[in-house]
Amino acid sequence: MTPRLTVTSSLVRKARLRLVRMHYESGVGHLGGNLSSLDALLVAFHEFVGDDDCLILSKGHSAGALYVALWTLGRLSDDDLKLFHRDNTLLAGHPPATGIADIPFATGSLGHGLSLAAGSALGLRMKGAGRVICITSDGEWQEGSTWEALIFAAHHRLSNLTVLVDHNELQGFGGTADVASMSPLWQKIQGFNVVVDVIDGHDLDAIRNVLTQPSDQPRIVAMRTVKGKGVSFLEHRMDSHYLPLSEEQFRAATAELERA
């Protein structure tokens, strides 16, 4: 097992810089949702996911942040990251089904990650060990399968399941409140016999503290995040869901992150 390392703002900045460079060099968009979920991925992997645990990234568009988090742990190399989104690569645009030990399932944008996480949590509980952390987007809570998984998790009182919701309020076709309003999402979840927390999803201590808290029920954490966090001209912008960086934007983003 990789030795534990407390995540610092310096590590987050290093990871953001590498994430931006990886996406730029591969000509790939989807940076906004990667930057909004990166802090949580780093804290979870470095401080909480052990050999008997698993992390499931349901919001598969944030595969880049997942790969960079594994890079900070030394489980992926710089050479691996250079193959991101290339032909015949393991580092596809969505997490792959096989080939990377830390990725248990292929996931995408269809809202099935929480179902996989709930089933995995039940299986681990039957084995007597293990915890599941699942990171979802807020947009995929418009999917019926996500609510079915929540019902299953609540019914079985899966206390070893923690769901981190990347609540950046933007999705592919606009704001979540404009596409299918359920705002605030956490109020809709509270009636399901689960523990609900609302935190700043870029506050490392807040993420750390909520992952430390014990519970006898599933825990759903609404992380209030900023799409494009750390790069001012991407923040709160829907087009950061799609568009790759130009060379000028890459240089500006890098300069801004290096000053942070």
C-alpha cells in the first residue's frame, strides 16, 4: 500500500498544473468538471482508500482528474499520462474496464456509478471489510438509476458507502437548475434515511473531516464546487465542459496556477 500523505494546497496546485497540461497536449476538453472534482479525488486516494477499499468515479468525464490523482501517488507515470486519450491507450476519455488496478469499473456519463458502488459496498460488508467512496456529478442525479441505487443503499444501511457529489451546478446542456431543477439537491436526498452533509468541495479539511466521520447509514456529501476551479477564465463556464484549450489559454492557465 502507498504510504499515507496529507494532501496540501501545494500538491493540489501541482496536480492542477499536470491536469491542464495533459488535457492541452491531448487536445481534449472536459477540463471544467475535472478541476471541480480534483480536490476530492486527491484527498480520498491519498488519505482514505486502502487496500480493502475502492473508489468509483461515476462521473466518467473526469477521468483526467482520476489519472492525475493516481499519478500523484506514483501509480501512473508521466509517460502514461502522455498517452491520455490516444489510440490504443489505457487512459481513455472515460475510466477503462480493465488494465488499471485502482479502477474497478468502466464508468461514463449515464449515471450508473452509484449502482456499482452500492453493490460493491454490500459485497464488501458481506466479506467483513472495506469501504466504497463514489464520486458523482450533480447532473447525474437527474437519472432514475441514481435514485434507485440510493433506495438500495438506504434499505441495506450501507454504512461503508460514502457518496461525494460534485455539485458544480453545470452540465452539458446548461445549469442543472435550468435542465431539470432539483435545487437544492441535498434537501431532496434527506428523506432517504441517509446522512447528508453539505461542504465546500475545495476545502481540503472539510473533505477530510467528512470522510473521517463515522455513520451507521450511507453518507451523501454535497460538495459545493466551482466548475473550472483554479483557472479564472474557465470558472463557472459551461463551455469548459467541452472545449479544449488553445495554446494561448494553456499558457494563461499555467501562469495563473503557478502564481496561486
